[in-house]
Amino acid sequence: VREAKKMNPALRRALESVVGPSGVFASLEDRLCYSFDATTISSVPALVVLPRTTEQVSRVVSVCHDEGVAVVPRGAGTGFAGSAVPWQDSIALSLERMNRVIAFSPADLRCIVQPGIVNAHLQKLVAKERLLYPPDPSSLEVCTLGGNVAQGAGGPRALKYGSTKDYVTYLEVVGSRGEVWEVSERSSGYDLLSVLVGSEGTLGVFTAIGLRLVPLPGSWRTFMAYLGSLEEASQAVVELSSRGIIPTVLEVMDKVTLRCVEEYLGRPTHDEAGAALFVEVTGEDEEVKVVSDRIVGTFEKMRSRRFEFAQTEEERESLWVLRRSVSPALARVAPTKINEDVCVPRSRLPELMRAVEGLAQKHRLRIYTFGHIGDGNLHVNLMTDVRDREEVKRVEECADSLFEITLAMGGTISGEHGIGISKAKYLPLEVGTTGMRIMSGVKRAFDPEAVLNPGKIIPPDLTAASKF
Ligand SMILES: Cc1cc2nc3c(=O)[nH]c(=O)nc-3n(C[C@H](O)[C@H](O)[C@H](O)COP(=O)(O)OP(=O)(O)OC[C@H]3O[C@@H](n4cnc5c(N)ncnc54)[C@H](O)[C@@H]3O)c2cc1C
């Protein structure tokens, strides 16, 4: 863990005068709690500041701007790219106390929330009015809407409904000098709303978020299909996609991941299965029946298969728990889990599966693969131990090859987890020199003095105006 330089006491007093003494954490114990995300990257912030209002956020950013101190916005710290790690003697600006629903209009299918509200809390609230907020990252019980918007989060339901970027209608933003401004789906000119979604805290701090809601589907069918191999599972997905059959959720677990999560939850194991597909179809009764029958019919053509259908809400929830427990279960396999979320066109999935198996053998690594296979988005988890430098070198070589292979297939290095620190060095491979030049220009236009989360997405040497 990298410790921050000592913070100037005058700055601490200035921040306390904005948010009150209880809104600033200065002890090392408190600051350590804000030093990491879900990667292995960590760095202790100089201070943690916890505002409650837009005005406080604005004044905090303004003070930091004038003092030349970087500000790293933070939700729940569940990101997988190091984006919320408070680099460079910055302050961690935690939005956790801004967790109110500002407005909710079921008739307009809209709500406006503060950024610190937890995704699952919003889901429960809108469900009472028979509405759905579709984006559902598997961390939904913890992660915040602010973090979701800043990462452009996806989730299992993205296959049918799309990801966070498809649901943001409005943002109130605190800019790098503390100025407060607004942008919405109706704003004319360049589409700044789209630029901000997925900007990982580098362009502005979101203090209010408008979201689109959809009607809660009335009917569901949820099941697991246990197939012979990962390649067979990916062929089944290609078959579904080429026949235009799109469920709401289509997730995969390879053999070792399935076994790991079953053992973690103390459930009976499916030793014969080489992979499992978790499927949910939602909608009106007739639609659910037709679509799920067609999916089952497709899987029945596979060489080996077994099904487990949820009959009750409890059984449905139990299958969801299995899927959502994958990350905590894998945390027990090795001290360090590097989760690379590559995404390829669906037709290339069988090829990607073979390539991942080849990489595991070539680099002598344990690889656990799961993810949103229906979207072509796989989480390839390289299991290691950061203390084993020789193995970590092989992990890095393996990740380099994985990204090269993904890009050669017309894919992307990040399906949903973002770029942050961990993938910043690979971004130029995907977007090219011109893409990087334009992105650096965007960063400078929003944040000329590099106050907001510097060094994330764009490697520091490209942020020419940075004074940090
Ligand atoms: C078990 C597990 C499962 C996961 N499953 C998924 C999944 O299915 N799909 C998926 O996409 N991701 C998933 N993730 C990754 C992570 O949960 C998401 O990226 C999530 O959106 C992060 O939200 P957070 O509140 O934790 O944000 P943080 O990690 O705290 O921050 C993420 C980024 O958002 C910025 N930020 C936070 N709040 C604001 C704000 N108000 N204004 C501006 N910037 C802000 C931060 O600076 C940082 O750059 C998973 C993570 C875990 C640990």
C-alpha cells in the first residue's frame, strides 16, 4: 500500500469548514478503507471527504482546484480497473452520504437520484410501482449509481436491455473548478451526456442522476443448462444468436468456476458438466414460453446436457445467488485474481474459448472463465499470487496475448469494467494514436488542470496539462 504525503493542515481546515469535521476522515485507519477497489491496486488518500450536498461537492472541488490537489470521486469501491483508487496524494471524495431519491415519477418512467444510492436499493424502490431499472451489475447489493454511471456498468440483463449508458437521461455535474452544470438527453450540440457516462470520474463529479425506467416484466422462466464443454456452450450461444433468439440473461461458467461456486455455497456438484449456462427469459406469458422453449430446444441438440428449472421465486433466487456468488467464491482460489473482461462478436466466441485454453497451457496458469456470454463478454480470471513474481510475469504476458487476440477478433479490451489504471496501457492498442489524441483533448477541455482523477484512462504522459 502506497501512503500519501502528509496533507497540508490548512487544506484540511478548509475542507472541514465546507463539510464539517465529521465529513473529513484523516486517520490512517479510516483512509486505508478508501485506498482500494476490487483490484489489487491500492494507494492511501491524503484525506477522505464525505459531502452531503451538491454545494458541498462544488466547494470541495473548488478548494482542491485552487490548492492543486487531485480529487478522486468514489462510490462503493467495487470497480475492477483501479479507477477509484486515490492515486497521487489526492483526496478521496466519497459520495456515499448523498444517497437520496430526489424525484420519482412512475407515470413518466423516470427518477432522479443522488449518486451514492446503492443499485439494489433503487431496484427495490421502483419494483414497488411495477417498474424496473434494468442495469444490474452483479455487485448491485453494494455498488452505487454514481459508480455505475461513471463506469458505464453492464450486468446480466444487458443482453436484453442494454447497459447503464442506455438509461441515463440527465446529469448534474460538478466540473473541475467547482462549477455546477447540467446536461440531459434533450441537450443540443455535442452529445456530452454520452461523453460523461463511462468517464470514470475523470471529467466531472455527478451529483444528481436522471434515469429511465421500464415496466417490470410480468412473467419469467429461469434455468441452468449444464453442457459438455465451454466450447459447446459458446456454440449454443452462437446458434441462439444466429436464429435471433435473445433471452434476458445468458451467462456462462466454465467447469472450474461452476465447481468452485457450488462448493462455496455447499450445493451438490455437477461433476459431469464441462460448463453451465444460466438463462432467464422475462416478458409476457406467451413470449416467455415461446422464447424459452426455443432455447431449450437448441440446447437439447448439444451432445451432453442437463437442465435445472426454477419452479418458484425461491428457486429462481437460488439460481441467481449461484451466479452472483461467482466472484466471492473465486476469491478463495488464489490470493490474487486478475479479472480481464474482454468482449468479442458472438460468432468468435468458440475461437476465443479455444484461445483462452491455449493461453492457460502456454503460460502454465489457472484460468477461471465466466461472464455475460450472451453479449460476447467474458470475464477471464487469471489466478495468481502477487508475491510470486515469476508467475505474475507469466500472468502479464498472458494478459497481453489475450488483449491482442481479442482485438484481432474485432473485440474490445473492456466489455464493462472500464479502463482505469489497469488497462490504460492497452487503450492505445484499441483506439490508436488519433483516438488517444482526441481523448486527451476531451480530458483537457473538461479538466484543464487535471484535478479530477488524473492518470486514469489516459496514461499521465498524454495529459499534457497535468501539474501532478
Ligand atoms: C462481485 C462484483 C461483481 C461485479 N459485477 C459487475 C457487472 O456485472 N457489471 C459491471 O459492469 N461491473 C461489475 N462489477 C464492477 C463494479 O461493481 C462496477 O464497475 C460498478 O459500477 C462500480 O460502482 P462503485 O459504486 O463501486 O464505484 P467505484 O468503484 O467507487 O468507482 C468507479 C468509478 O466511478 C467514479 N465515480 C464514482 N462515483 C462517481 C460520481 N458520483 N461522479 C463521478 N465519478 C464517480 C470513480 O472515480 C471511479 O472512477 C463487479 C464488481 C464486483 C466486485
